[in-house]
Amino acid sequence: MHPNREAYLVNRNVLSRRLLAGVAVAALALTGCGGNDNAEPAGNDGSAANEYANLSGELKASGASFPDAYYQEVISAFKDEAPKVTINYNATGSGTGKKQFGEGLVDFAGTDSLVKDSDGVAPGSFLYVPTVAAPITVSYNLEGVDKLQLSPETLAKVFQTDIKTWNDPAIAADNPGVTLPNTPIVVAHRSDGSGTTSNFTKYLAAAAGSTWKLGSGDTVAWPASTQGGEKNTGVAQIVKQTNGAVGYVDLSDAKATGLTYAAIKNKDGQYVLPSLEGTTAGLEGAEIADDLSYNPLNAAGASAYPITAPTFIIVKPSYDDANKAQLVKAFLKFLLTDGQELAPEVDFAPLPANLKEKALAQVDKIQG
């Protein structure tokens, strides 16, 4: 992770809170000038101005590292509204998060991939709550090359190491007029069970067809010559430190690490760089299942970025502890309302309005 990223996020939060505090003071002064001496100022008193202020307790969560920057931002903002609530989200990776949720070690879990029988989560013991979406970048480090285009078939051959050098004819065909060096390709991938891996490999299976031979899932059998990194930040560091490296990294971590990323050929034949606009375009064509799972990968549309990944929080339909249920519902309600406005600040796309409303209705189902 970029060494200044944590300080950047902290400073931004501090500045935002100071700005809000200044607005509040100004508003209070104007109210005083209005002459209603008996009016009580709104604040952290449980009034309509802040429905979260009287909540108290602790929530433990773990899971996907892909949305971690967003979740930490929302948790910080929620703490301002609910100062007596502590939420700890540990970015362990989707696989570990689902396992810990199934074992009852956490109150909710983040995952970029859907629950499978092998995850240890009993059928009927969870609900999907969509949160945000973001592009998975194909980030690379290649001296002298700051623009790169890759088709799905070429991308598949690179990641299963059928293509071994950057000046391979297949890469050259995707990049007419670009001088490519005879540099060995170093493939970087996730070493832990990862929803980012699941979505990236699902994309390759869908877009590259029979060219892609490694299958899809939270883990796949990568060739022995490749390098594994823990979490998105681990893959980002391998790419950052290795000339000739290429890896798949969420946009937030790729930008924070200062990586360069390729334009990917989409379903309409257009080469598109990862962006929030391209992500939103990809979301527009996604079909939403009854359980609120959805798949925006390889979506149609000239401006759609094809490796657009969803992410979810899984929660219990019913909690034995009524206060715990109240806290989970309050946090998710905040995430799906005020929290959506924070998403673009850390390079995530908010949910489309129709999906957000369905997600809020899903949260209302939680009992306790």
C-alpha cells in the first residue's frame, strides 16, 4: 500500500469533519438570529437529526480486501454519527471472511464472491447485501510503456503463462505502433482465497472462452512460475517492485500504489480504461437475482469497463442478540444511504437506485 495513503485518508476525514463543524456553527448562529430562544439545537442526542447517536455496542467483521478502503471510510463516518458503536472490519480476504462468518466468529462478512457449499456457511443462514462495485484493474510495470491495450484472449494467455515476454506477437497485435520490450512477464496473483480472484477468473472464463484453461474461483491452480501476494495490497506491491510484472488489483489500491493499468477490450470491441464511469456503465446491464446477487462482468455497452466486480456483505437473517441486530441494521442502512456518497472518494461506484432500494429492503428483513 502507498505509504501516504493512510495519512491521506485520515487528513481527508479530519478536514471533512472540520468543514462540517464549521457549517454546523454557522447554521447555529443563523438559527440564533432567527429569534426562537426556546429551540434546542439538534445534535448527538438521539433526535431526528441523528438517529444513530444512542446506539452502543461492538460489531466484529472480516472478509474481502477489495472494498476495504470503502468500508473503512464508511466505518469512520458512522463513528461520527454513533460514537458509542465500535466496528472492527478485518480485511482477511473473502474466503476467510466467509469461513469466519460460518463459524460464528464475526457478526457480518464482506465477500466479492458468492457463497459456495465449501465455504462452511449453511444454506439459509445468510442474506446478501450489495454495497458498491469497482473495476479490477490489470496493473503492470513495464519500463518505457505507459499505455497498453489487452484483449481478453491475450490477457488469458498472459495470466496462464502461455505468453512469456512483453513483445509477444499477440500483445503486439493489440498494441499497433507501440514498441514493446523483450522483457519477461512476471504474473502476480492473490495467494489467499479471494473474491477478486473469483471475479477476475470468472471474467476470463466468460470473455476469453476456451482460451482460458484455469477455471474460476476464490483460488485457482496458478502456474508455478507466477508470484502470489496476500490481499490486493500484496499483489500491488509485487507489481510496483518488479519490472515486467502484471497483476489484477482493485482500482483504489492500484491508484494508492501509483500503478499503471491497461485498457481492456470490452464486449463491444472497445478498449476501455478502468474508471467509475465505466463501472457504472457495466452495472446498468447487470441482471439482479432474487437473492440480490448480480454479475456485471463482461457487460455489453461501448463505454462499459468489462472487469467490473460487485461486492457484498453477508449477514444473518436473525441474530440471537437484539442489540446486535439493531447495530447491524443501523450500520448497513447508513452504508446504503449517506455512505453511498463516500464511495467515489475512494474509487468505488455507488449502487444504482433500483438495487440500492432492494438492498435496503433486504436489511429490513433482519430480525433480532
